[in-house]
Amino acid sequence: MRSDTTWFSPKTPLEPPYFLDKSGNKGNIYYYYTSYERFCLIRRDYILQASNKDEHEVERPSLCRIYVTDVAPHQFRAKPSVWLQKLFWRPQYHTVLKKFEYCMALNMSGLPVAGSLQRPHVFYVENIPFLPLVYNHDGRKWARLLRHARTQVF
């Protein structure tokens, strides 16, 4: 596991996670979907690795992003094919569906989460090579990973 976190500002405190309110504001909770095999690696290292692909799934060597979404597991389970069309540029249904086997709810406070103009439910944090799922601030540990589960879309 990589322990160097100098790229991440230790001066940025995490806020408590905020969930949906009556106005529909989701606060700082985002979802990260992955395959079960990839989730096992994430659990082992307790970090999310960045991707070098853009919103169109095109590799760009200079790109370094961690992608998340505001689509909750219950929404995805209800209409997986609809959400795959919205989240991916040109999805191959069965190939991409494997990337949605497992879901993690993440507290993304303290991070500059940006949105995609072309895909409104796709968000990302740019220019970080990895994201630790445990954060130390003022001698206290904060968990970014709030909960995780299989999506059960199969």
C-alpha cells in the first residue's frame, strides 16, 4: 500500500457525510462502482486508484481522475440498462455491467469534486493518483468508505 499522501492536503478537514434532504440535495455522498475482483484489491490496499480515461473511455496519458456518480444502488438495480446508457458513452451491456457488481458509498468532503457537462451523473476528482479510504486529521481517523455491498443486478 502506498503511504505517501503529500498530494492530498492534510489541512482540509472532512465534514460529516450529508445524505439526501427534502430538497434533493445529496450533499457529499457519492457512489463508486467496480467489479468484485477490483473491490477485493481496494479492500486489501484501502485506496482507490485513479484512471487515465476520459468520459468517452479514451485513454489519455496525462489524465488522472477518480470517477464517482450520484446514482444510488437502488436506482441502478431498478433500470441497469438505462443507467449504463447515461453513465457510459457507448456501453457494451454485459461487459460494462461487470463493472457494476459492487458499490461503495464514499464521503467525498474536502475534495474538489467536478461534474461532467456531457454526462450529468458522472463526477470526478482530478489530478490525484490515488485516494486513501482512511484520512487522518488532527490525530483522528475519518473513513471515506461509509458502506459497501454487491449491487445484485445479475
